[in-house]
Amino acid sequence: MDRPEFYRFHQGEKTLPFEPQEYQNRLTRLRAEMKARGIDACVFTSMHNVAYYSGFLYCAFGRPYALVVTQTEDVTISAGIDAAQPWRRSHGDNITYTDWQRNNYWRAVLSVTGAGKTIGREADHLTLTQCDLMDSFLSPKATVDVAPITMRQRMHKSAAEIALIRSCAQVADVGGYAVRDAIKAGTREIDVAMAGRNAMELEIAKRFPDAEYRDTWVWFQSGINTDGAHNPVTGRALQRGDILSLNTFPMISAYYTALERTLFVETVDPASLKIWEANVAAHEFGMSLLKPGASCADVTEQINTFFAERDLLQYRTFGYGHSFGVLSHYYGREAGLELREDIDTVLKPGMVISMEPMLTVPEGTLGSGGYREHDILIITENGNENITSYPYGPEFNVIS
């Protein structure tokens, strides 16, 4: 039997998150950057860049995947276990590699790039092992780290992306209301989280009947479990007076959005209320600062000053916001657009960013727990547009 190293298996109709022109626009901008830097081919290996430039969100399960972009081709490289699904979900061509011989993946990549070329690669994603294999199989004349280039491109959203993100934010609100409705003393965190996740998945299926459904989730934390923003759900039962943290995360075609809110079960004590109200005030102040021309570092310093004046800065745990787009809790991040002291990126229209101040007060201190509010804002020509609708603050979120 003649067993090929790779082959093309194309069947069915292509179904993409965006119109073909959206991907063409992204690739045109990328190719201009490649030409300016003398890059013959980019070999993208991360989920976020493969999805951003092709529409295909791979499931690695220990296997390597790629998108190879030249001045004339864009080809996803996928494993045989996925059959023709990667082709149906890719803007351009697709090659399937076989596993009967080790490293057929790199032979498939080589068939598109050619040997001895200048190769663009993602230094923040490619492992040392795969980097060595790339050098061995492709024999590149030179390599260029394109991760910073692509990150900057992803930070500036198109009209189509903003429309999707806006819809995603509405789905997050749906999940938030479902979580709120499920809260009562004696209910477990896991039961509340499932209510929010189920509501969002049903809403996504209604709004996007042709999408692939995966990765939507909820982090719902109570009591001491609220001290970290990314603490997983547990079976802890809610108690009267508990501080709660609501976090809903719908994922639609690799696009991430979020809703995060502080709540209390039935009642809130005076010390907690004071800290909560201060965090809400910082949230509102921070949102007022998000406008074209403001730098991430300057916004951060102003919110730091706000908290320091109230003797609360010592309870701050991380930056005050981040970009949105093709990212997730296990892949991708546009680290150049985060509200931190060490980020000097200047906000521009078309960027999408959160405002999410968080204070963590240690156990044994009055008002202990984690307080966090989170809204998503589109930077406009004159300021920002808040696309999160679920209310924040004590008036709505003390659940009786």
C-alpha cells in the first residue's frame, strides 16, 4: 500500500465565522508586513493566530497544527484524525498530514514554504523541540519572530469583529442573569455555574446556528474562593452574608468576552459594603479614563492614585483591564493592550478593552474577600462605548 506523507481531503461546504473578505483583509495586512521584513513564509502554530488568519480553531490533543502563509497561499496543516473539518473551517487551502511516519507534519509544512527561505515564526509559542525540527526540515535562511507583529494587528478590531464582540457581550449578560436567578443560600457553586453556562450555550446556538460550540464556561466563586480572579468552581454551598464573584465567559468562534460582578447573599455587612462601593467608584472612574490618546500606563497610575487615597491600593492584585478578541483562558492574549504600569500602548479607536478593578482583602480582616467589576468598552473617536449591560453595585447585586 502506498502511504502518503500528506494529502488533501476536502469535502463539504466552507463555513466561516466571518465573510471571506474579512480574512482577505487580515492576510493583506500581514503580507504587507512580511514584504517589508523580507519574510517569505509565516508558519503560525498558535491557536489564536491560526484562528485569526484562517477561521480554523484546532483541537491539538498532543498533535501539532499550523497555518502557513506566503505571498500567494494560506494553508492550514492538520492531522488526519480531523478529516475534512479543518478544510471546511479554513479560509484557504488545507493539507492533512499522516502519522505513519514521524514528522510528516513538517514535511507538509515544507511543501508550502520550500527550503532555505526566511521564515516568520511565533517565538512565544513554538516549543524548543518544534523549533529544532523547523530548522532541521525547513533549513531557513533566517527566522523572524512575528508574534509581536500579529499581536499588534489583532489589537485593532474590524467592524465585523466589533459586531461579533458586541453580540458576545450580550450573551455574557444572559449568563449573568441566569447566575443571579440561581443564587440562594444552600446552593452549591457548581449548580449556579451550570445555570449560567447552560443559558449562554442556548443563547449562542440561537444567535449563531452555523457556529461550532465549545469552551463557554462560568467561574462562580463564594466566600474565601473569591480571593483569586481565576479560582475554579467548587462544590461549596452558599451561606447568608457570603461575598460572591460572578464570571461568565461565552466563547464564539474563538472570540472571548466576559461579565464579572461582585454580589452578596441576602445581606452585606458595613465593612464589606464600604470596600465594595470604593471598588465600584474606581470602576466608574477607570471607565471615564478610557479614551483615544490615553496610555495604558497613565490610566493605571490614575486608578492606583484613586485607591491609594482611600488606603486600598495594597489590596490590588493585578492590572485593571485587557484587550478582547481571539483569546481564551488556555490560548492567546494581546499582552500589549493591558492596563498595567509596564504597558505604554496608547488607546486608539477600534480597540476593545475591559475595565476591571479588583481588590482582595485577606481573611481575618473586616470586609474580607475578592471584589471585582468588569465591563467591556469599545474605544471610539471621542471616548468609549460600554457594551456590557448587566448592572453593577449593591443596589442590584445583594441577592435576597
